[in-house]
Amino acid sequence: MDKVCASAAEAVADIPDGASLAVGGFGLSGIPDVLIQALHAQGATGLSVVSNNCGVDGRGLGVLLADGRITRVTGSYVGENKEFARQYLSGELEVELVPQGTLAERLRAGGAGIPAFYTPAGVGTQVARGGLPWRYAADGTVAVASPPRETRDFADRTYVLEHGITTDFALVRAWRGDRHGNLVFRKSAANFNPLAAMAGRITVAEVAELMEPGELRPDEIHLPGVFVQRVVELTGDQAADKQIEKRTVRA
């Protein structure tokens, strides 16, 4: 089955208002920037996003955030995004902060059909006890707090129950992909992209290099095409447009 779409705009055209999205990448590394820009142009709003972080001001998911398109974020890092912090602290944005490894496993579990699992991460903290502020009120009080989690002992050690994550759509970026949706990720772009792709019911992948079926060796494929429904081939300029989150130079 040829899963290649004619454009990024076509690939995200049916994402509705209020949709949930799993978005790959880590910081600005490996983010599906072309798909995010296409979604921004498409106009969907009221989005619930699951991603390690929410981009930076003016880039990545930050462009959706700045226009008020995102209402809820599940992630593990606020990062350098000042607008993210402002919206969260002012009560405009609901934020569920999750330990990074737990977030990765929740996405993988959801994609693998595992509804929940136990982990030691967060035991003895507000992650397990509840009370973390998900949303603030305008006066700075906590309007919505995280609920307490179920805990259970195994072999004399306590674990907390976490639920797998599935989303309506997933947006990811890959180094190489073929027309059947088989994907290969390069270096740090493998952070969260395969997991986000697994969690989405409809997964859209932008790829820097589009291959023909059979050109990718089976043992080099990181994510099989069964998890991917749509593929968008990037132009050379789009593939080369990679931003640096924080540039540091010698004095």
C-alpha cells in the first residue's frame, strides 16, 4: 500500500478541533516541524498534545501554543519556552508533567495495547500521592490537581500504576522511510519519535529521504509500517532546515 501523501497540508487536513496528538522529537531535535507548520496553517484548535516538551518560542509546537491552539500538554520538560510557562502559570494551559522515562513507557505501552503498568518512578512523591497542579486559577490557586495513583508492592518494593497513552493522531519525523511507512530514525531523532508513532491511531510521518519498498533492509527498520498511515516526503530545503535550541559560542 502506497501511503505517501501529496503534501503536508493534505496529510493533516482531517485533524479536527479538540484532537489529541502525540508529537515526536526532543527539544528541537527530530521534531516534525513541517507537519506542525501545516497543522498551524490548517487551523485546528483545542488540541491536547503529548510530547516530551512543547518546542520553543516561535518554533516547533511553540507556534501552535503561541496562537492558543493547545489547551492541554502532557510532557516531561517545560524547556526554554517562556510562553509555555506564562500560559501554565496564568491558568490558560493545563499541564501534566510526567517523569521522562515514564512518559516514554506510557507511549510505548499504549502503542503495544498495554493499558497500564507499574513503575518505581515517582513512588513517595506527589506523582503517586497526587496534588501536582495540572491547571492554575487566575488568582494563582490550584484549579485542577493530579489525582492520587494506585500503588502496589512487588518483592518488597513499592510501585505506582501508570496508564498507557493513545492519541487520535501522531506527528513524527524520520530520516528515511519507504512508501509502506517503514521508518528509520537517525541519532537523537530516535528520542520519542518511534514511541509517539506507536501511540497514534493515525500516524503521519515526514521523511527526509523517501525510499521504494524493499530498499530498506529489514534489520535496519526501527518502526514497521503497520504503525504508520501517512508519509510525507520533505524537500531538500525542508530536510536541511534544522534549528538549534540554544547556540553557545566561545567568547
